[in-house]
Amino acid sequence: PPLRPFNVEELLPPMEVPPPMVSGSEPEFVDEEWLSKRVEDILSLYRTSDTMAFRLPPTAFVRCSRGGKTRALKEIAKRLKSIVHASVIFVSFSESSNIKSWEQVDPLGALCRRIAFAACRKRNATYDSDFAKADVKPEQIIEWLGRDPRILLVDEMNNCNSLLEKSIPSIDLAEFLKDNFLSKEDQYLVFSSHIVSTVGQLSSYMDSGSSRPIAIHELPLIRNVTNAAKIFRWPELNAGKALFYGLVPALIHIARLEELRKRQQISFHKVEEAIDVCVKDGLVTDKSVRYLLANFVDGEKRKVMKPLHQFMNTAEEEKLRWIPFYMTKVLDNLEFSAPSLDESLRVALRKIVELFNELSTAEESSGKAWESLFLLVVIIRVVSGKFDEVILPLNNLSMDYSISFNQFIDTDQKVLEDIVDVDEIVGCFTEPDRYPHVAIYQPKNAAFPLFDLIIAVYDKTGKRSLYAYQLKEGREIPKLNTSQLETNFDACVLVRGQPSQGETRSKEQWIIPSKSEITTFFGESGKHWTPEEWNKLMIGQTFEKGEEP
């Protein structure tokens, strides 16, 4: 579109740029300790010179979509303005100044318009009416900045699509940021992003042939549900609900607003858009969906389709951690948007979503929640082929197996829910329609005495192996007398919510995995949802200090 001429006289002097407004009606998303530490870190780097020997790292805050990045950056900008004699400029590529599609070809021009808007003299100016079509040139901003000390905070840098690949526009933006906010002492750059990849790409564009580090910080997560229930005025908030929202304060706040206002506060348009991109680019295949599920266990970001990174949390070592609130929508959309997926894989996706939802509604210290979580992890591991040596020792199974859940049962007019005898239920198992195959059975009767889960594994010749599991939230070791059973099980595994610290052992004919084995089995995401972790959420500090990826 045609752009209007711009004059720097429209702007306040750099040192007089006001800090961003922070809503006083919302609860805290970060605590004082975290905020003070992050501001201290930023000021330390702000006072450090960029040299060939020491490449000054900008600071990046990474968190999922709608995860509270904007609020945190505003809090930091406000605090910085109150304690440092410098121009503190906050700009955003989101909210009311969301980057327009036509601006993507010139991200540097888009940034300059937003800097001008932040410094506008005119009261009650709006971005759309006053600056969206202003022709603000980089040299005008450089002239306006002069030699004043300055800190620039850029919200949602990931919305600049040009950063996805190296190009002249992306290099121009990176070099402008480096030359004007990193190259001298008393200059600094802070930004936020949904995804870590934006961070690395921006760094590589700044310094061709050399590596500039980035100081990456996670925003804090909820660590005490009792206190969080008071902060967010949500008496019914429990560990299950908090975990469903990834322990992300901003998402918990939005969820509470949805409950109070009886209407959806978060649009899942971004999820739908991301899935559409994945489908159109040919990224959605049986293999890629299995890789996505494998990420639940190992956290490897390379296994996840890039458009989906924004719906996950970034943890230590750039691991991606699932947020069930988003991932249920992702898996739902994958199933319906990709009809070419294998039918057994589609069934598994539906079951995983169902189990996540059960976790979100589970009561505290609920055996049902423990069963749902274990079954969820079993299904994910079976579908993705992520077996282990103790709990799910199926490594000799060839990868072309099919999967079923509570299928291939001949109950002879007797429904599955009525069966309470182990031998009777195993006697009802019928042969699958093809080999190799993994059949997962969850006895429905609450009075079923021995096992919460039975897995029948058929190799390519049709030979069957049986694995049985009982789940206990505490330390109890129930008696098991397999000599009274007609069925021969290859392994009977007792999975306890409060396991021993020692090695995996056998007792009372059970295989009893150790704490480390259970932690490994539940994986990068699931290890945070065990009964032991639920209990920690009831007694920990309100916010964690924030992890450094």
C-alpha cells in the first residue's frame, strides 16, 4: 500500500519514551524474585561491550503461544525504565500492532514503524490509524536515537516470517539490530519468541562466519497449585488442571476467564493454520506423526513439524515439552485434516486426546488419573516404537506392526465390563487380522482383582506374548500368585507412584521398576505428571525460578 511521509519531529526524545502500560486487573504471571533476577542479568549485559573476543548475546524469552511473553516483557521494560538512565523502547509484532502480510517482505521497515509508534508524541495515537502506513526509514530511527543509551525490547520476534530463512530482508533486520542495539556499551536487545529456532536464526544472520550466543530464558511455571488457586481466584484449580495447561500462568488465567465468562477466550485459529501448513507442505505422514508422538518421550525438537513448535514449552537443552491444552487440539486437527493416516494411528490419536482430557478432570490423588497417565504413555510409546528394557520390553518387534485398543475380543454374549477373572478375559482374546500386532486391553470392571492393563504382542509368525500391569499410587506391593492362574504371562509389572530409589527388582512375582526407570519411561513430558510430581505441586513455591534451556 502507499505509505505516508514520516518526520522524526513526530517523536518524543528517546530518553522520554514512556514504558508500556501493564494491566493492573490481571494477576501476576511472574514473581518478584524472577523479575529482579532477569532485570539484573539484562543490565549486566547492557553494561558490557561487544568485541571480537566476546560477542554480546542478546536476551531471548521463549514460551508457547499465549504463554505470557508480552506481559513479562512489559514488566521487564517497566522495571528497567525505573532504574536505568536510558531509552527503554518496547515494540510488539503482536496484539494491536500485529505484523501485516505486506510487511513481511520488509521486516526492518516494520520494526522501524513500531519504534516510531512507541515514541509517538501524539496522545491516544493508535498503531493502525497513525503508523501502520507510515514510511519510517531506518536512517531516520538511527538519527533519532543519536548517542543515547538504549534498550530495545521486541515482542513476538517469531512473527517476522523472513527469519525462517536467510534472505536480504532477514539479514538487513539482523544487522540493524546488531549495529544499533548490541555493538556498543550501553546498548542492548531483548526479544521474545514462541520458538527457539527464531533465536538461532537471528543470531546466525547477525554475524556471518561466527557464532553469537543468545541468553535464553524460560518464563516461570506454576509450582504450587494451592497458592496459584488463590492468585487466579480459582478454588477448583488442582494439579490435574494445572498440568493440563502446562503449568503456564497465562494459560491458567485464560482458562479461569473462560470458566467465569462461559465462553472461549483462546482462538485455536493458530493451531488450524499450523496444521494446514503442515498438510499443504506434505509434512503430515504416518512417520511424521509417530515422530511427533516420540517427542513426548525424548523431547527432541527435530522430530516435530516446525509449525507445531509454538504450541510446546521449551525446556533445558532446547527440549520440547508438551502442553496438553494445545496438543489435544493439535492431535484432533491432525486426525481430521489428514485422512490418509493409517486407521490404527487415527484410533490412537483419538484415545490419547481422550486420556489427556481425563487427566484434566481428575481429582487429587486419583487412581484413575494414574491409570490414565500410564495408559497414555504406553499408547504413545507403542505407536512411536519407543520401547524400553523393563516396563515395555518389545524391542525385538519389527516396526511394521499394527495396533488395537480393546479390540479382538470374543466375550460370548458377556460384555467386557462384567469380566473380573484374569483367565476369563485372556480367554476372550481373539487373533488380530494381521501380524505383527500389539493389542492393548484395559479391563473395565473396577472389581478386576489383579491387573489394570494387559498387552498382547504377536510377532510376525503370530506367536503371542502377554504383559500385565498393576498401578499403585503409593508404595504398596500387593501379593501376586501366578501359580493360581492358567494364563502364562511373560512379565507382570507393578508400577508404583512412589517407587524406591534403588534398582529395578523382583518381589512377590512382580517386576518392580525403580524411580529412575519410571522417570525414564514417562519421558520428557510425562515425568512431570506422576503422582510424586502431583504431590510436589501441592507443597512447592508458587513459581519456579525459571529454567535455562
